[in-house]
Amino acid sequence: MADTIARRKLLQAMLALPVAAITPPIVTAGEYSHYGFGLSWPQFVNQMEFLANERAADRVSEIQVAWRGLHWLQLLDVQDPLFEQAVRDATESGNAFWLWQRLIKDDILNGGILNIDSDKLVQLHDHPGATGLLRILEGKAEVWQYDIDQPATAEHEDGKVVLKRVAHRVLLPGDTAVLTPDEGNIHALRSVSKNCRMLDFFIPPYERKKRTWYEPVDAGWRHQESIICIPVSDRQFTAV
Ligand SMILES: [Fe+2]
């Protein structure tokens, strides 16, 4: 229980942090990009792969992954020509709601750029087992994050779940957000600008088929701290 409270406090602290408040802990001068302040794309990938490997070997905690991963994400120099080349070479997929440009995917790390058009909503869903790291590149995004309320009330034993909101923010370019397997993992995103682009990385990659989508019962859910939802499996959701 104490662990859970500590994780929640750290998550809340990270959510409230302005970009400049994250102190660079271990980057040396030689690790900065030749193209400007920050890490080049290869340097960033090396740091993220190292971190993902440390997590896979259980040498760092999920919270350490969130903390360090956000740090590397903020340091990535998106003006680096090698990053721009990686974006041009990205594998693209998507649907009517978003475009995913996959930059990297292996057994321990998945990352890319999520593009959402004006006023499109990425419905409530989770990334089971993953720590997710996000940095806005362009535009504004409204982000909601939830935990499943425990214990479920008897009133909702018909398969519905109660979600408790843990964060609700509008993110601007440079802003970051984080989710861990235990905190704020259920989330929805909406672009509140003409278009919105964000870096999105996951350690480890989540299994898409294990993802759950959540359909709120009440249309006014966006303004509520506690919402009732119908869980929908990824297979059922994507088949619609
Ligand atoms: Fe997501």
C-alpha cells in the first residue's frame, strides 16, 4: 500500500512538472547532439534501448523507467537530420482517428509519432504492462488518465467498470505525460488544434490483442472524475 501511495505521489509530481524542472542527471557533454541542444536520434535510441534492457533484466523499477525515459524524451533533438530521416522512413499505419508513424520496435521498446487530426478523440484504452512516455511535438492535446476504481461496486457487477480520473490536462508543445502499468494506464486523447503530433514510447511494448477499450455509459464523461464504462476487447473494438 505504501508503495502504491509513493508511486501515485511521484506520478502526480511528474505530471505537474514543467519541462525545465527535470534536472539532467547523467548526460555528459559528449552525449549532446552536434545539431543543437539535446540528444541526436542515435544517442536517444541508445539511451532508450539501455533503459528498456535494464527494465527487462529487472535492474530498474517501472518508476525509474518513467523518470529516466521522460528525461531522454525531453532531451531528444527533433531538429536532428537523423531524426527527420527516421520519420521519413517510418512505417505508417492508422485509421479514421489517428496515424501512427512507427520509428522503432523490438522486444523491449516500441516508439513512434502519433498524429491526431482536429477534434478527433482516441477513445479510452489501456496499454497493459507498459510504461508509456509522451511528448507533444506540435499542436495541443487534451489528455485524460484513469485507474480502475477498487473494489468494484455491486451495482456494476454486470461487467461494467468504474474508472477514477487521476489526471486531466491540455498539453502544449514540449509538455510530457507518463503512464505506468499501475498508474494512469487507462487514457484518452483528443487533438484540440488543427492537428497534433506527439512522440509516444512504450517500455516494454504492450500486446495489442491484450488492450482493452472502454466505452463510457454517460456522454458527459469528459467532465466527470468517476465514470462507468463497458470494457471492450481489442478484437471486438477494432472489428467495429
Ligand atoms: Fe494509448
